[in-house]
Amino acid sequence: MHTPPIPDDEAWAAVMARDRAFDGRFVTGVLTTGIYCRPSCSARHPRRENVRFFADGAAARAAGLRPCLRCSPDDVSRDERAVLAAIEAIKAAGQTPALADLAQRCGYSPTHFQRVFARHTGLSPAAYSRALQKERMAQALTSAESVTDAIYDAGFSGPSRFYSAAEDRLGMTPSAWANGGQGVTIRWAVVPTSLGAMLVAATDKGVCRLSFNEDESALRTRFPKAALEQGGEAFGALLADVVAAVEAPGDFAHIPLDVKGTAFQEAVWQALRKIPPGETRSYAQIASEVGKPGAVRAAGSANGANNVAVLIPCHRVIRSDGSLGGYAYGLEIKQRLLNKEREGSGG
């Protein structure tokens, strides 16, 4: 089966995430070492300027490179080829093909193929198809001239399916997201806490920003066309809930959120919310939790892309050696949050 070329930026993103779903679709040539690897190779990532992408091992060898002994890029298994074929079929279909049809195409039973696909991608074929469609939706919203154009550019059969998926994934309506928050009211306040000045902002759906030592300009950058309003009665009740969650960390699952991210980012954020107060996880553990054990750096990037501190507790993720790692608002605040939670849990 002919596989269309992959754009360099997409290939590089797959390498940085060590995404096994791209194994067999291209190889990564490292010009300084003279070797080529699978996208999922566990070796240390090369510098981007030293990398060239090749369609396959033969093309890389023709350029004078040799295969990596660690990841054996030329040894693509039957399972991997089946997953690649299924991914291409999903992309070509523009909608979710039946599991039985995909399995039959690849010569597997449906139950076994579901396990094989999930092992290589971290998702079921149906979940992969939905994630792909939502990624197309996000791209369409930023490039299409209208939301109607975006509906069909993303591969949806009609407006009802598009808006249903958008509400589930984006929080804001598609047109509001595409237009920098146009038509959306965001209420906000900066309040003093034991950790310093805290910015809290929320749409009618939930908290969309929680940060420390920021002001209205941070919201204006993210939502340049939104209507920003300070305070409000309904917002006051939500704000009190948020402040209580920060001052006495515990169960704050009842506080609604309005956040958006890629499918991978949202999976990481869900994993963060499952970490009990008083406990921590490593970046490697989070990557494994979302079904991508090789995507440790990508899990760290998703952690850093979190717009709602504390409520999506990225401060509970530390390095494998036990050190704190990074934190957008400084390691002192991260340590104080962890101390509060350990004291509250009796740890």
C-alpha cells in the first residue's frame, strides 16, 4: 500500500512523542551519527537541525546511513504493518470504520486486532478515529473561512455531529474558539492567597484559567476577542470554591472546567486529576497511564501546557529521581502546594 509522505513538522512531532503508530511510515536519519531510527526509538533525541526524514530504510541507506542497532528500524512486525494499514484506512474513510471491517482487512479477529491496535497506539480504533476527526476539526477551525466550511473540511457528515463533538472537546463553541473567544464572556478576578496573587477566570461552562502572579493581560493574549468582565455574583460562588481548593487541597472534582487541548494533552490532564492529594507521579508514570510509555517528554510538554493550575494538578508530577522538575509558577509554589497536600492527607 502506498503511504503518502508525512510533513516534516508532523514527523518531528511523532519523533518527540516516540509515537509507535508512526513506526514503518518513515525513518529518522541523524546526519551527525550516520544512523537512522524508528520514530519511537528510545535513544536520546537528536537536535532538530541534524535530522532528515526518509520514506523508508532503503532511502536512508541510499543516503549513506546505517540502521540503528537499538530499535532495528527495518524490522517492522506484522502487527505494526497491520496497525499502519488500519490507520491509513481510517484516514481515508473520513469516519470510523467498523472494527470487524478493519480486522478482516488486516487478517485478524476483531478482539485480537483491537488489542494489537491499542498496544501500538494507546487507543482503540474507534477512539483513534474520533481523536483524528477532532484534530481535523481543530485545524479546520483555524483555517476555514466559516464554521460551515470547517464542518466538512474536518470530515463530519453534518452540523449536528460536528457541534456534538466540539462541545465535548472544546468547551467553547467552534466559532468562538476560531475567533479568539469572540462572543464569549469570561469573568475573572485576581485574589490574594497563601501562595501569592492568583488569577481565576471562567466562562459559563467552567474555569478556563488559573494561574499565579498574572493579570488580565494573560487572558487578553489567549482570548483577544472575548468580553472580559470582573467579578459577578455567580462567578463569586465559583471563585470561593476555587480559593478553598487552593488553600485546603482535596477533592475538587466538582469544580467545572472549560479547557481544550489535543487528544494526547487531554488524556494527560485526565491522568493528572486522578492523582490523589498528597501523592506524586513521575512523567514516565503519566506517559504509561495514558498508554504511551515512550512519550515521556511529550507527557512533560502536555503537563506544561496546562492552563488551570491546581485544579488540573500538574504540580503533582515530579522527575523519576524524586526532584521537583519544573513548574510554570516557580518551584517554591510547587513545593508549598505539595506540602499543603501532604499535611492535609496526613502523609
